[in-house]
Amino acid sequence: MQAADEGPLSVTEAGPRLAPSTGRPVSSDCEPPIPERRRRALPRLGQLAVLLVIVVALVVGVVLIVKGSQSHEPAAAPLPSTTFQVQPGQLAPIALPPLISGQLPTVSGNATVSGNTAAAVGGNAAVGGNATANVGRSAPVAGTTAPGGGATGECTMPVQPAHVVIGSLCVNGPIVTTAVTPEGALIIPADVHQIGMWDKGAAITGPDQQPLTQGTTLLAGHVNAADQGSGSFYDLYKVQPGAVVYVADPAGSVTRWRVVGLDVVVKAALPKSVFAGPTGPRKLVLVTCGGPIMNIPGVGNTYRDNVIVSATPA
């Protein structure tokens, strides 16, 4: 018998039936309606999607951690493409204005200034031929961008007391006096813009601020540092024969030099002549680092080579 208000209803033992008022198919009596099953499946899909995102994030995180923990070899410091040694008499003559006592000259130049490089560097320069020097770019020079990330431009630099100036490289660095460690290593200033002068070498000038006639004045500086960028001597490898170098003592007396040598040696072979001191022919020696990075146990990262520039009075 059929109830008066229920509407048509078809019932079978195993098939779907029509809902009393909507006519929508439903499952058999022992199963929930089909829409209800779909509603239950959706949260499961959402959970799977969240789980998948978490797994992907974990994998990416592990990859980044592994890559970050891997050591990357620091960049090498530049080396000259060629070296040279000339006699002072072989240099092309140039007209240089006289140095006047009590007057500080102004130096002009035009240089291509290399971009910064940063490498973790530590250590000192050993005196007596067993060098572990990490020695070391000029004041900023205005100009246009050059290929390779450097800058080109003219520079005008007054020679200040206790400074070394190389116009052709736009190098202008302050000089500080340095000593040696008990192990005999020359201490290089931690500030890469400062140039260390060995206190046992020849002074810049004599006691009366007059030019000396004997001895080697040794100036050394870092090529760069990871947290400071390039040092004052970074571009030293570009120096050319006959380049003019000005060095002023703390009182403002100025000496002038012309470059006669550019050499590259491994640090263990740093010549003892660099440390000749107050005897022998009058000479100026500038030293910085170059070449690939080496890791020495107990010392850390250090450059393999030294770049050495020598000059005679002009």
C-alpha cells in the first residue's frame, strides 16, 4: 500500500532508488548517499596535498643546506700576464717636475680599475725568504664602467704625508709602520687599504728628511679581504715599466721612483733581497699577493704567490 503524499517510489533489492521527493539516485540501503561519500573524500585529498607540499619543502630545504655546506673554492687574485726586469738606463726618459721641499705634488693618472674580489685570506709575510704573505687597492676612482666590472677614469690625487701614490694605477694608500712577529713574520695591516712599511727596512727619507742613498724600503699590503673587498695594492699586477711612484714620509717629505721590475714568485721562494734592509743599493719594493687560493692547516686560506714590484729613485 502506498502513502498518499510520498510520491512514486521504486525499490529493488540491489539497485539504486529514487529519493521520495527529489528523484535523485541514492545507493542501496546499507550505504550513505553518493554526495556524502564525495564530501568525505575531499578532506583526504586536501590532506594528501598538504603532505605533498611538506615533503617537497623538506627536500628543497635539505638540498639547500647541502649546497650551502659545500665549500666553494675562493676566486684567485690576479697575476700579471708578463713580468719584466729592466735597467734604469733602459727606461724611456720622461719630463718630471722637480720636487720642492715643503710642497706636496698632485698626481694625475688614467687607469682601468678592477672590480672587487673577496676571498677569505689570513697570514703574514715571513722575513728571511720563507714567506706566507697575504699582502695587499686604491682609493675609489670616478669613471665609467669597463668590461669585466671595473671602472675607467682619470684620477687626481695629492700626495699626502705617509702615503704611496701610483698615478698610472690610481693607487693612493696610507702607510703605517709594521714590525715582525716573534716567528719572524712581517705583520700586514688588517685594513686592506693601509700599506705596511717594514720598520727594519730603509726609511722613506733620512733623519733630516733628505733622500737616502742606500737601502731597501719595503711596502706590503693585502690584495683583498672577504669582508673589505679589494686592497690598495689590488691593481699592482698591472704596473708598467717606468711607472712613476711617489712615497711621502710622515713629515710630508716626498720621494719619487720609477718602476724597473715586476715579478711573481711563490711565497716560499720570496727573495731575501726584499728584506735587504738599510744596506745595499737604494730601492723601493712593493709586495702584494696573487694567484690561486691554498688552504694551509693551522693558517687557513692564503694566496699561493707574491707579486713584487721594484723601483729605483727618479
